[in-house]
Amino acid sequence: MSYKMSLFTILYNKVKNSYFCQNGFWVTLAFCFDNAFALAFQLLLINFFSKEIYGNYQLCIALSGTVMAFSLSGVRVAVVNYSAQNKDWCLAEALKFQWKIIIALCFAHFGVAWFYFQQKNNVFLLIMLLILGFTSPLINILNTYSSFLQGKKEFKKLSLISLGINFGANFSSLVSIFFLRDPIISIATSQFVRVFMNGILTFRTMRTINIYNIQPETSERKVFRRQSLHFSFLSSMGSALLHIDKVVVDYFLGVSSVADLTIATGITSRIRSFLKNISTIQIPKLAGQSVIEIKKDFSKYIIMLTTMDFLCVLFTYLSSPYIVRFIFPNYADTTGLLQIASGELIFLMLNGYLGGILKAKAQLRSLYPIVVSQYTIKLFLYIILTKYFGITGTIISRILAIIFGTGIISIYAWRYLSIETKKLEKNKTVNQSH
């Protein structure tokens, strides 16, 4: 009964939703547990340390995230697509392909750490970035097995594994911060636990499916690597600009404002992360559907996802004062900023669905102008609006970029579906005539 009365069915009965209902539960479960630990950790940092230390901590995460944006993360999307087609060799190929960039990412972290140490003489930033430089590239590569399982639609197994890894890492981090009161030891403990557990699970996954005995053809390997590079280019700009806002705020307003921005956008960022994970569930399914099938349900999904996006914005806006009052009482002045930040959820699920169509059908060239134009405008707005309007300008920049990107990608997705449908119908007519 609960399956038939799901939220998707209530919004639009004709939308085929069993795929989301069955697999979305496990993604939701993992998200709730992960964010419960993340919120507890954030509360400990806020209550045990000054705003300056918390701002420095968030600046470290932002700097590391900016560097890791160029970690060939698009390989994971390619692994999802190939794994969904039962091409199990993609996991070994992805691991071999990514190992080449580990050293470059490590040195990039060290370079950023040394630069900030020279500019600000900040030992905290130096040590934190050195730790993240050693561990983050390894975690990123060893976590590729999760994309392989996602392509196999093993969302239950994947979510349980994610729960186990995050529980171990977050619990050790919470214990360290609570008893030792040292954020550096806390992040080091968490990172090394993730490296160890992801390494074991990667080895176990590869041994179970025995993928080293499966050798792809040279042409297939080239196509896989080419798609991985395309996906990586598309994701690198978005990932970099996801963190660069804190760097811009630190430059214009100082590290204490980084703490305010983190609190103001923290809730919406977690919701965005969850909805992004939900949207990736559809990629294996879309990859197996024909263009005609996708176009048939296109308008239904547009209505459904747009409605859900606006409900998320409304709920976040109305609940913002209570969130700040009960969870972040020391940051009461960020209530208005959090309400403005709720606008970041507009068109989020819709954007994920439209991008999923183009990714599933490997229409990467169509995404290039969208990504480049959207993130160029976003970076320009970050600099201009942050300089003159402070944190409010930073948040408004993110909202305007989302609206612009969604409009462009909607046009591209509909144009692609219409052209491909006409081609298929024309070929069908020609074949019938013969």
C-alpha cells in the first residue's frame, strides 16, 4: 500500500515510479544517517571553537574541494553507464585510468597549503591541507566501486556500505573532537578510516566479480576513457565553483564570514546533495530506455519535478527561523540569509533529470555550452555581487546561475528528444515502405 501511495504517485499517477520508490528508500536512509552525524559534528565545532577556527576549517574543506574538482570525477558517471550495460571491465579500467592523477592532486594540495601559509602564516590551514592532500585523492579513487554498484542498481547494498563507512568515519571523528578538542586530529582520523574501509571494499568488489579476467577491446577502452574525460570536464567546473564561493568570501570579507556563509547555506547544501543522489538513480534506467519512451513521459516529469522543487523551497523558507533558533542559536543573524538560500533549491530536481537524459544518452557536446556559460556567469557574479553586497550577493549569485542553467538545459534536452524521435519515426516509415 505504501508503495502505491508514494509521493510520486500522488503528484502524478501516470508517472512510472516503482524504480524511484524501491531504490530511493535506501538512498534516503543513507542520507538521513550521514547527515545526522554531519550535523552533530558541525554542532560540536560551532560550540567548542570560535567562529574564526570554524571558518578556517570550512575554508580548508573548500580549498581541498576546489582542488579535487579536477580529479577525473566524471569517470564515475562513465562507470555507471558501462556497469548498467554489464561491461564489468569498466571498474578495473577506471581505477587504472585514475591512478595517474593522484600525484598531481597531492602536489596541488601541497602548493595551495604553502601559498596560504606564506600569505597568512596560518599553520592550521597548512596542516589540514597536507592531511587532505594525502587522503582525499585516495578516497576519491577507491570510492569508484560505489559507481559500479550503482550501475548494477544495487542501491540497497550500496546504501548499507555507505552507512557503514560513514558511521565508522564520523563516529571516530566525533569521539576525537569531543574528547581531544582538536579539529586537526578529528579530520585526520576520519580521512584515514575512509581510506582503509574504501580500500577493503574496492579490493573485495574486484575479487568478487573477477574483472581482471575480462579484457575490453581497444576501441571500447578508448571510448570509455574519452567519455570519462568529457564527463570530468563537465563536472570539474561545477565542483570547483561549489567550493570557490568560500574562497571568494574569505578574500573580500574575511574568514569569519566564511563561517556565516556555511551556516546560511548548510541546510540547502545538504538537501541539494540528497536530491542530487536521488537524481543519479535515474541514469541507469534512462540509459536503457529509448528516446521515444523518454519523450513520452517528459512533460509529466517536468510538471512533477518542478512542483516538488517549489515545495522544497517553500518548506525550507518557512522552517528557516526555527532551524536557526533551535540548532544554530549562536548564529541568529543568519536567519535571513538562510531564507534567501532556500531559493537554491529551485529547479534542482528538474535540472538533475534533464542533465540525466543527456548524460545517459552520452550527449556530452550538448552539455558543454551549458556548463561553460552557466559557470562563467556564476564566477563573474560571485566576484561582483560578493564585493558589493557581501554574503547576500554570494547566495543570489548561486540562485541566478541555477535559473539560467535550467532554462538552457531545458531547451537542449527537448531539442535533442524531438530530433532523435523524428529520426526514429522516419526510419520506421522507410522500413515499413520496403
